[in-house]
Amino acid sequence: MENNLFLSYSSQTDISHRKKFGQFFTPLVIAKFMARWLLANKHQNFLDPAFGLGIFVEQLEGFKDFKSLMAYEVDNHIYSFAKAHFSADYISLKNSDYLQDWGLGEIDAVICNPPYMKFQNFTEKDEILANIQKNLGIKVSGYTNTASAFLLKSVSELKEGGRLAYIMPFEFMNAGYGEAVKDYLLRSGEIEAFIQVDCEKEAFSEVVTSVGIILFHKKKNPNKDISFFAVKSLDELGHFEKIIPIRTVSRKLIQARDKWAKYFSKEEINLKFEHLVPLKSYGNFSRGIATGANSYFSFSESKVRQNNMPKSSLVPCITKSNQIKGAIFDQSDLNKLISLDSEIYLVNLESNSSSDDIKRYIAQGEKDGIHLRYLTKMRSPWYKLEKRKPSGLLFGVFSRNGYKVIRNTTEAVCLTCYHGFNLKADYSKYLDLLFFYLLSDAGNKIMQINMRKYGDGLDKFEPNDLNDSLVPSPEWFSSVDKIDIKAELEIIKGTGKISFSLNQIFEDLLK
Ligand SMILES: C[S@@+](CC[C@H](N)C(=O)[O-])C[C@H]1O[C@@H](n2cnc3c(N)ncnc32)[C@H](O)[C@@H]1O
């Protein structure tokens, strides 16, 4: 916000007037951060339900995707300041009560610092609550505050896929009235982040209650787990992607009726070390095949036909991370990729180098300078492939919010997008059990102890971090009730998760 506008407004306005309307202004860094998050999704048409002196539109303006802003401001006094300052035709600023204006239609993105006031003293309280009930189909308590009412209404107005960034007092997380708010958020989409602003005094010097930011994404079938962050200085918002959440709580386990404020403090993970051994006692992860020229060595069915490659030269191979969608990769998934003409083969030129077609392809590679690449020029012959056996357990090298582990039941090898597990001889019966453990909540918690970067925005996992991480010992596996492997695999195929009862069994590894 232009400092001048704020200065002239505050010099002409009594603090009691500002308090009456909940006029606490957003610091620039926070406004910038919220606008940036919304704009990352290329939204065009925005809503600011509590305009004040317009800090948000100032952050949105100038971005090429931003097209328009609809805004509300109930206070005539501040409205007249704002109106004189913001006259652009892409801003439609209404001098009216946001909570009383229903039927806005579907909004792309909402950005808001709502007024915080207790509802008890509101004359229009009953009407507002009745309208929320009518329009959202939920009953909210009279103890709800204006900020929560704003939030609920805005969530309901978002279109499918729309985003919302809200500054909120986090009081609703533990308060009784908050259950309806949490329930509505959970049902309406994905909470990308709750960010507690620990430097409240720096951020909101005039505010008494604990304040934070909600980043929310409207979605029909929400499934993302919920991350709780805390920032100690506003500068941290400038590189938020690198900030590790204090906790990420499983969406399946989080309940609206629970008090959520506890998730802002670190959970102590106490392990039963007597049941745990390093993963390397079962085998080890190693990186996938590095070709030095993936597009040259990778083949789809149509590329095979075009180049007349002999079948004997083709090795099924996962060439890209997104070729695997589920937690289990089986022959039908592989066949599907083949029929979709995905690049799902690697060509072994060396073992077929007497074929004329292969000779031609090698010559083509040399014409294109493939043999001069960093890795190929160190090999002899330059098209020699690294040797890898198909691995039954794959681990995604890059991942957001946790890790990606896959049970591969095919003969496909993989490129460097996955690390593959090489099981020691005689340990094959543990492969599925280790896979189940890695999918369990306890496994997720225990694994993060060894993986330094776990929880960062985009994680990169190194084979050695994985090999040193702790997994249940063979003795522990034989001490628990027999696990129905076939049934669990079926559940995972359908849901991506292990059964609730097996998940509970792994909890035994934690104190
Ligand atoms: C917390 S301030 C935020 C102002 C500005 N968006 C910012 O972030 O700096 C909330 C603003 O909402 C206005 N307001 C309060 N109740 C409102 C209502 N029912 N409808 C629309 N605006 C309201 C207040 O006058 C105040 O300007």
C-alpha cells in the first residue's frame, strides 16, 4: 500500500473507528506472498471481500494474468479514500456489506484479510448466520466471528479449481464454533497450508489474537494431506517453497472436531529402536540407469516401428517419473503405456549391434553427436548401457510433500527418475512387507528422521539416505500377526494406501 494513503487515512481517522470496522492493514510482504500464490495458478478474476486501502489489488496489478477485481468495503469513510485512489475500470469496488450480498457466482480466486470481530454484538448476526445456513447448508454457532463467516462465504463462492488466500485468526482451530468451519474446509477442497505468523508483533502489531494465513484450493475430491507451517520472520515468506512444514497431517486422520492448533508444534517421534534396523540390512537402493541421452535411447512403439528396431533389442523401462501413477505398477499398467505410445523401452544397441537397422541407428546417433555427450563419450562403446535388474521396489527421486514408493511387479527397469531396490538373496519375502511399511503413517514418520530434506518443497532423495533409514527388523515382522499380503496389495491398488488395521500394526514401532 502506498504509505501516503495509509498515513493520510490514519491521520484523519480515529482509532475507535478503525477498531469498530476491524481495520488492521496487511503488511506488504504478506500481501505480496498471498498474491503470488494465487497468481501462480494463472487466475484472472479476483475477489477481495474486505478492501480497506486496497493493498491486495496493488500486489495483483501488473501481473499479466490478472484481469479484474471485485471488492467490498462496508465503511463509507475508508471507502471514500479508497475510491478516490483506485479508479481503474478493472476494479469494481462496492460500498456494501460483503456478508449480506449473496449470489456472486463462481469466483476464480479470493484474497482477503477479513475484519475480526465477535458476532455477539452484531445487529445483523441472525440474518447473516441464517444466510450461511441457507446457502452453505451448514449450521454455524453464534460464537462464530466475522472472519470465519467471511471465510465460509468465500469458500462457497469459489469455482471448482479456484484458490483462496486468507489472513485468519487461528482461534477457530481450537474453538467450539470452529468445528463447522474446519468441517466445511475439509469437505470443500484442499488446505495447501496453514501458516502461523509467529512474528505477529512485527506483522500485526495492533492485533491481539494469533494470526495466520490459509492457502486453500477448491476441489471436488480432496485428498492432499494438510501441512502446518510457522514463520518466524516475514522474510521467510519470500522463499516459502523452501520452508519445511512443522507437521503434515494425514487427511484421512484429521478430524474437524479435533483441536488443530497442536499441529503447529513439533511432534516428538519416539522410536522403539529394538524393533528397527537400517534398510541396508535387507538390500540397497541404487539409482536408475543414466543413459546420457534419454531421448536417443528411449523408444515408444511408434519409434520402434519407424526405426525398424528388432524386438530383441528392447528392454521395458520406466523413462519418466509420471509414467507411474499408482503405488503398484503391474503388467496391465505397462501394457497401457505401450498402447498409449509412451516411451517405455530402452534400446540395447550393444547386444544387437550386428543388425543392419541397429547399425543404422548407431550411425544416426553419431551423426547427431550423441557419442560426444558427457556420459556417452566415457563409455566404450559409447552406446553401452549400465546394467540393472528390474527392481520390485522403486522410490521416486523427486517428490513433493513426502515420498513416492512403488511396488513394481513388471520386468521394467527404470531411468534415473527412480531409485530401485536390490534385495539381498533370501530376503524376497520381505519385499511386500517393506513396501507396506513405507506406505504406513509410522513408516512415513520414521523415514523422515533420516532424510534430511524430507518435507522441503521439492525433495530429492539420495540412495544413501534411504539405505540408512530405519525399517522394521525381520524379528519384528515375524512377531506381528500374519499380514494378508494379497488382500493388502488389492487395497493398495484401489486406494493407494494400506488398510487401516495394518497401519495400526506399524504404529507399534513408535513409543
Ligand atoms: C482487516 S481490514 C483489511 C483491509 C485490507 N484488505 C488490508 O488487507 O489491508 C478489513 C476491512 O474490511 C472492512 N469491512 C468490515 N466489515 C465488512 C463487511 N461486512 N463487508 C465488507 N467490508 C467490511 C473494514 O472496514 C476494513 O477496511
